[in-house]
Amino acid sequence: MQSAARNNQSDTGYLSKPRSRRASIIILAAVLLIIIAVATGLGSVSVPLETTVKVIIDKIPFVHLHQTWPDTMASIVWKIRLPRVLLAGLVGAALATAGATYQGLFRNPLADPYLIGVAQGASLGAVIGFLVPVSFSLGAFGVIPVFAFMGAIIATVAVYLLARTGKTLPVTTLILAGVALSALLSSIVSYLIITSGDALHGIIFWLMGSFALARWDEVAVVAPYVAVGTAVILVFARLLNVMQLDEEQAQQLGVNVERLKIILLAAATLITAAAVAFVGTIGFVGIIIPHAVRLAWGADHRYLLPLSILTGAIFMILADLLARTLMAPTEIPIGVITAICGAPFFLYLLRRRRQAIF
């Protein structure tokens, strides 16, 4: 009973007062802006922080500063570093938001954005993109991100159709269908990798995640998906709190549970698919960030979601910074960095839940 009490106390959060949480949101937003500027300046060629900020400000419409920096530094900051940092922030925010949404819907802190087959569908689509003998593009994008996005969406729709029973969507059935389809898709991906030949290196690097090819085009595509999907989820933050009771009690309080599940699953899946389509499947972010935020600030989704957005963006930018600087000029796949950070935290969560049970 004492362990359960400690578990319940930690879920309440150490900074659970609304005023403290609002202040934390403001502080984290400021920290995020600082980290974006610092990370943009760091790399194989260091750019002074002052120069980095000036280059960024100079690109704001109707703002023009007297140029005192070389054109090469402006190109490094604006064309190479900044889009990569912003894409990392968007992906981190998307995965953390989707993870918090899944955990709220399933009432399980170990749920993650890939639970119902998004990652496996994206992986299969990307591998097929590597292996198709023809090359084409959709707008400014090549076959791999297009196939990865389509694979993620198709896999999620398939899981939804398999799990739906009449007009209801049982959560347990949804999870089991996701696990079964994920296993099937993973086996297909494994076979395709074995027979991929010269494409093997590219496939493995994509599967482990990387922001190395980030451009403004990717940022321009991912940002609207993440913005719209996140906005939809934030609108339903109060109802996610009600869902923490159980579905029957939520219905008695006037919540259309089935409609809410469909909307939130669709929004969370959309932002996850958009994120992984361009950078690969990056693990653990959707688990560790929402749960860490919950431990610190409590489980109220009105604050949990925005705090997860900011914390996820900060975490991913820092992880990418480590990935490109630790062994420069060699780049470490971002999935390796997040796994090193996430695996110990995941084991801690498992042990903590075991102690709460016993």
C-alpha cells in the first residue's frame, strides 16, 4: 500500500499548482528558443551565437540588418542548420504529443505513438521506396518519404478496421490488432532487408533515424500536419482528463467516447506519420517525455500536453545535436541517442510499476 501511495503521489507531480505549471510553460518556451539558437550555431563549423541570431533575424520579412558576417556563415545557419534544428523540434514535439495522447486514451503510461502500427507501416513503406526500380517525386519529395507516410496511414487504418466492433472501438482489441499487424509488417520488413542488396545501408540508416537530409521543404510539409494535429488534441485536453476515469463513467458525464477516440487517434496518428516519414522511426521519445512531464507537473492534460510539446522539442534538438557532434564528422543515427536515453528510463518505469503492484 505504501508503494501504491508513493506511485500515486508521484503521478500528481511535484509542480502541480496551475500557477507553477503556467510559469513552467513560459520558462520552457524561452529555453526552447535559446536552445534553437545555440544548436544552430554548433557543429563542425562553429558560428558565434550573436552571428546566428543576427542571420535569423535578418531573414524575418521587413527586417534588414547591416551584414557583418560572411555569406558562408549565412548559408550554414539558414540553409543547413536551422531547418534541421526546426525539423528536429517539430518531430520531438509531434512524438511527445502523440505519446501523451495514446497514454491518456489507453490509460497506460507505457503506451507510445507506435503502438498501433504506425512505425512498422512507415518502415515497410520506406523499404519499398528504397527497392522500387523507378524513381519519382511528389512535389519536392522523393519516393521514400511518400511511401513511408502512405504506409503509416494504411497500417493504422487497417488496425482500426480490424479492431472496430460495430460502432465501438474497444481499446484492448485495438492494441492487440496493432501488435499483431506490427509483427506481420516487421517480418516483411526483415525479409525485404535481407534481400535488399546494395540498398541495405540506406535502409538501415533510415530505420535508425536521421535529420541529415533536413531541408526547408520538409519543415514546410511537416509543420502544418503537426500544428493542426496538435491543435485538435489540445482542444480535447479536458475530455482526456475525463477519460482517465473509465469509458463508462465518461459516457455518463456526457462524453461521446467513441467519437473522441476516433478524433484523437486520427490526430495523433497523423502527426506521428508526418514526423517519421521524413526522418525514420525514432524510438522512446513518445514514452519517456510524457511520463517525465507527468512525474514533474502532474497528469492534467491541459498542462501535460503543452509541456510535453515543449519538452519533446527540446529533447529532440539536444539529441540531434549530440548525434552530429559527438563523433564529428561521422554522424550517429538519432535512434541510437534516444535509445541510450530512453531504455534506462523505460526500465525504471517497468520497475516502478512492479513495485506499485506488489
